[in-house]
Amino acid sequence: MEEENLPRHIGFIMDGNGRWAKKRAMPRNFGHKQGAAVFKKTVNWCRELGVRAATFYAFSTENWKRPADEVKGIMNLLRKYIKDIRAMAKEDVRFIFIGDLTKLDEDIQVELTDIMETTKQNTGFITGVALNYGGRAEIANAARLLAEKCVSGELEPGDITEEAFERELYTSKFPPLDLVIRPSGEQRLSNFLIWQAAYAEFVFMDVLWPDFKKKDLESAIEEYAHRSRRFGGV
Ligand code: IPE
Ligand code: IPE
Ligand code: MG
């Protein structure tokens, strides 16, 4: 595929783990475990296909509403995955964790901060993982940071342009978000990258995330390549 037809940055809403487990009469956390394995494979597929960055929605600001044992299970899975993430980082992958990480357990925060720091120079691929992430919270956070800069005199209110705003978002180091893929049959953003998706293309798929395969990624990219992106022009 021509490079210009390839999305530079894909957002994945990894949804359907619970239903996948339920279909097998297994606990929801079994679905999350399977989903995490698919995350790892998807990073490699994206890279093989020539995509430059991918962000995975792993835990939203709203997901704290779930039963405590499910939340705990997801956090423990993350702890286990930190090892895999470190191995992936050795392959020139830069990791950026987006969201309010300060609400995560201290040991997880320490690891995630360290991974971000030690992979800063990697340029082969950018993997974003959204944890305690909410698009509205991200926008409110950017507004707060800009307000602080105005108070300190670093900025004037008139300097607050779209570009200045984007520099305060968690995704300032990512290429533009071209495509959002949501499996599981739901057709909504659920507070994922709402600023960044303003002109992204959307592909909703019926497959549940733990069943997501390379052919599904290829078919989403194929569909993207045939979309006519006008950005308000003609
Ligand atoms: C997505 O799968 C994973 C997280 C939100 C952590 P779900 O757990 O939402 O799966 P369904 O939607 O209930 O099937
Ligand atoms: C979105 O899925 C969040 C993640 C995939 C992490 P949800 O399952 O939480 O979204 P809703 O509740 O269907 O909107
Ligand atoms: Mg869901």
C-alpha cells in the first residue's frame, strides 16, 4: 500500500473482552487476559504494515465504576505486562502512557514513568497506552496547564491557539490520529481521544477484541485507504 494511503496513527478501543469471556462461561478477567495478548500482537502488525503509531484504550476514567475485583484484575494484568512492555521497548518502540497516571498504584506509576523515560529516544514505532484516560479530563488538564502559564506570565490569553492547546495534550509527541478502530459492535467513542479524533476516520467492527486478527486490521486499513478525506474542502 502507498504510504500516503496508510494511517499514521491508529487508535484502538479494545472493547468486548467481557462478552468474549461470557460466551465461554469464563470470568470477565479471563477476557482481559486474552485481550492483553492481542494488544501485544497488534503492535507488531501495525509496525509490519508501516503504521507509525498506535494508541490502545486500556482503562478509562469511567472504568473505575466496575466491580473492585475486575479493576484489581486489570491492574494486576498491567503489572504482569510491564515485563513484556520492557521486552517490546528493546525493539526500538517508544512507549507513552496517556491519562492521569497519578491515580494508579504507586508501584505501577514508578514502572510506567521509567519505561517512558528509557524509551524516549526510540523512533521505530510509538505505542500509546491509555490508562485512567478520559478525553474530557485530558482537555480540562490542558486548559489548566495553559491557565497556569498565563498566571505565571509565560503566555498571554491571546496565545492560546489550537496549536498551543495540542502541545498540552498527552498526544503531543504522536503523529496525527488518522483512524480509530472499535471492535465489539459498539459505535461510540466512549471518551477516547475526542479532541484528536475531530477529523479521524472510524471503522467499527463486530469482532470482539480478543478475537481481533491481523486480517481485521488489514481490512480496516483497506477501508481507510478508500475513504475520501476532505477536511471540510471539496
Ligand atoms: C474492554 O472490554 C476492556 C476494558 C474496558 C478494560 P470490556 O470489559 O468493556 O468488554 P465488554 O464490553 O463488557 O464485552
Ligand atoms: C471503552 O470501553 C474503554 C476501554 C476500552 C478501555 P467501555 O466498555 O468502557 O465503554 P462503554 O461503557 O461501552 O461505553
Ligand atoms: Mg465494553
